[in-house]
Amino acid sequence: MSHAQLLIAVLTVVAGVFVPQPTNDLPNPYQTVANYFKLPDGRTWGSTSAVEIDKDGTSIWVAERCGVNSCADPATGKMSPLDPVLKFDASGKLVKSFGAGMIAFAHGIYVDRDGNVWVTDANDNRVRPARGAAAGTPAPPQPAKLVGHQVIKFSPDGKVLMTIGKAGVAGNPPDALTEPNDVVTAPNGDIFVAEGHSGQNANAAPDTVARISKFSKDGKFIKSWGKLGSGPGDFKTPHSLAFDSRGRLFVADRGNVRLQIFDQDGKFLSETKDFSRLSGIYITKDDTLYGADSESSLTSHPGGWKRGIRIGSAKDLKVTYLIPDPENPDPAKTTAGTSAAEGVAVDAKGNVYGAEVGPKAVKKYVKRSGT
């Protein structure tokens, strides 16, 4: 046991509070397939947290930020001409793209049972005043067309079928959304949206949005639940959503370093911290839970947790495997590994895909022979 773990154990006994121990020393049965995805000549990956599997079980959808960290020019608000929504076949070949000029900050992606592609746009293309600008400085000119703070439902061919939220405007349902992080649909078609990306900030104002909003399958607002906080049903950046086979809604509550579980009416059921500081979650049909931790550090999550993709069960919430992150900024926790993923998805053959914001990449992991 390390000194940090021993200290945690002592404090746990003294305080009488359960503190989960880091799940760092777990087997990694995966290896990386280098340069799997082929982008067009001259195009490079932008930041991406959005990766998903097509209805066919083998094709991969990715929503990325136009080669940088936003499809909107921060100085002018002008939108990139690049398509941010990309579809790759099972060989990693790009076979389709769309969405140019429609998405400023692609953040979450989901493919429903009909093959439609849902993308969340968690920011906008408004031009902000220069940092440190003096009071009374005239507001910068805004772009003619505003985008952002929306959920967009596309057909598999890129036709817009539905939008939720008002383009370029942060607000409250039913009129608007604020920083939608992720979207998922229930078996009956109800739509669930995780809102609020700023709640994990140490200086977040008490009224910072941190909620789940529910809509009918035709986009009519039903209800919202959650507020900024750390109690059951509170959130500090609900970053990712997934359903298990029982229809329970799993929420990656990143700022609170936990996974919360709800019924579809928003009733809190349980939580776990054993998957660490989750940015992305994916649950397969057999209830295997994949959780991407791209942010654990001594400041964000004390105790010596390592970053990477943790793999376990949505049934008993036990963690059994870890694909570690080789670029962890804390040398004391860095191990040989491959994953710096913020978004995660798994195809029908069990191959794992990690979408990376910082390194700007999408990686594929396959099981090693004999594992």
C-alpha cells in the first residue's frame, strides 16, 4: 500500500466514511491499432469527445472539432467549411461526412435503433470580448448566423430531422438548452439530454446549469432534474449518458467523480466512485460498462487514481480491467498504456474506440491474442 493509500485508509477509519481505493492495478487485455482511421489528405484530427457505433455494429461515427478545438473561429465566429460528423467503415475508411457550418463544438454523439445520428453542440459561435477588456469596451460584432447549444438529430445521410434548443442561445427548456454534453434515447423514444459543462469549475456560480432534461420522442419537453451540488441527484458537469439493459439511466457526473444511476423519471437509485472521474460511458447489450477517465489527477481526484478506460459491469458496478493513459501529467501515476480517451464506444466484435480531446485523436483497441 502506498503512503497516499495508507493515509486515505487512516482518514477513512477516523471519519467513518467509505473512500474507494484506486482501481489502478488491473489487467489490460488490449493493444492499440496504430493509425486505424484514414482522414482525407491534408486533414488532421481536431479535439473529439464524440465516438459511437453505427446500427450495423461495425461502422464508427465520430464528431470532431474541425482540426482544432472548435469549428467556430473565436475571433470572428465564422464557421469552418469542414464537415464535423464523420462515418468510417470497419476498415477505418472514411465513407461519409456532413454537418459543415451547423455545429460549433461537437461534444456528444448517439446512434438510435433506426440508425439516426444525434449530436450535441455544447458551445456556440458567439464572439466574446477580449480577456481583460476594460469596462465599457464595445461588444465585438457577432456572426450573422448563430449556432450552438443544441441537440441535432440527423438521418444517416445527414438530413436534419429534429433540433432541440435555440441555435446559439443558452437557456432553459423548453425554449433553449445550456451546454448540452450528451444525448441518449430510451426504448420508447424519449430523449434525455445532459446539460451544463461548467459545473466542475471551482468558481462555478450557484446557478450554474447542471441537469438532465427529458423530452418526448417528438421533442416536446417533459421535465428536468438536478442542480449544481454533490448530493444524490445533484451534478457537477453531467458529461455522458448511457442506458443499461434494465432501462436505468447512467450519468457520468464528472465534477463529483462518480457515476450516478436513475430511473427514467429522474429518481436517484444508486452511485459508485469505483470507475473514477468519468468523462465518457458506454454500456453494451450484456451490461459491460466502459468508462473513460481523462481527468484524474492529484488536484481533481486525490488518492492516486490513474487515468484510462475502466471496464467492468453495470450490474454489480465492479471494475475488472484498465486500459491506462500513457500521457498522464502526474509522473507518479503514469504507467505504460494507450488511452487518453474522453469518449468511448465498443463495436459488435468487442473492439474499443477512444475519442481524445487533448491529444486530438481517435484510437482503436483490440484484445490481445489469448486474452
